[in-house]
Amino acid sequence: MLDITQDQNKRLRNFAHIVSHNLRSHSSGISGLLDIFQFENPELKDNELLQLVHQGADNLMQTVEDLTEVVNVNLSKKEKAKVNLKRIVQKNIDSLAAQISLSKVTVNNQVDSKVEVEGITAYLDSITLNFITNAIKYRSMERPAKLDILTDVTDDKVILSFKDNGQGIDLEKYGDQLFGMYKTFHQHDDSRGVGLFITKNQIESMGGTIEVESAVGVGTTFKIILPYEKN
């Protein structure tokens, strides 16, 4: 059974990479042909049908990129290492300094500087970036926006919380869809409904879980629960 399972996983991994590679190549080719066609026929630049075809090709490209990222999270085997959570959080706050300033969001890094977890740095980086940008994107315009990032440690787990006072999510209505692929819950131009899906996969690949508390018009708290061993 173990041999069969390993063989099936290998075949699935190869299939996923072939599909993502080939789809990317073909969708890129379609977009390239459309660009050439528009260049050679400038009079059709404002043609509504051509614009719709171009938009469809761009959407296909974006879907392939999203699916490729999901495939990489689920099939890649990355080594875990000791990661200092406060440093990861501060690094992302610093890199988003311009967006934070422009959006006038107060971000408080209250993570315990001594807490280190066995995790994958790239995933923790991506998770942190996603929750900070979400707090900016879905902030409330009715009050000064803020995001508190903090940790709570027990003997066997660490809870990394991202607590904002933004628009909030109706969990009674959307709770069972929250981490689904292409699920969005607010009207926002660049919302694709991929971030939370990938984030959940990244957390689970490190042996963790995610919980959410939210109320419309009050704010949202995401809790990432990771295995932890005290030194």
C-alpha cells in the first residue's frame, strides 16, 4: 500500500507540473498572438469583442498562475527551520511601510521576540504579508484603522493573531466558504479569492491550523495555531 501510494503521489506530482507548465505556455501564447494581432490592426484597438477576448486570455493566465501556486504549496517538500516570528512580522511591516502610511493604518507588532517556531520561512513570510495587506485593503473608512499582531504561547502551541478593526466578515453567511478557492466577501477591484485558500494550505503544511473570529462593522481576528516546543 505504501509503494502504491508513493507511486500515485509521484504520478500526481508529475501530472500537476506538466499541466501547470503546458497551460502557462498555451495561455501565454494566446496572449502573445492577441498582442501581435492588435499591433498589426490598430484600428481594432477599441473593438469590444477583441477586448473581451483579451480579457479572457488575461484571466486564463491569472488562473494558471493561481493554480500553479496552489500546486507548489501542496506538492513541494520544503525543509522546516527555526523561525523568529517577530522578525518575520517586522520585515513585512517594513516592506509595506509605504502602503501602511498611505492607508493610515496603525500596525502594532506585539509578537514576543523570544518565540521561535519550527516552520517554513517562505510560507510564514507569505502568510504575514497576506494578512497585513488584507487589513489594509479591507479597513473601515468610518474609524482610524489599526492592526494588532500578537502571540499567545502554551506548552505545545503558539497562536499568532492578526486582529484588525476593519469591515469584518459575516461568518454566519460566509463562514463555510471563507477558505475556498476564488471566494470573495467584499467588493474590491483586486480581490481574487486566492490568498486565504493558499494561506490555509501553507499553514496546514507546517502542521498548523487557522481560526477566525469576525463581526461586520467591528473587525476580524485570524489566529494561526502552530506546534511549539519550549526551549
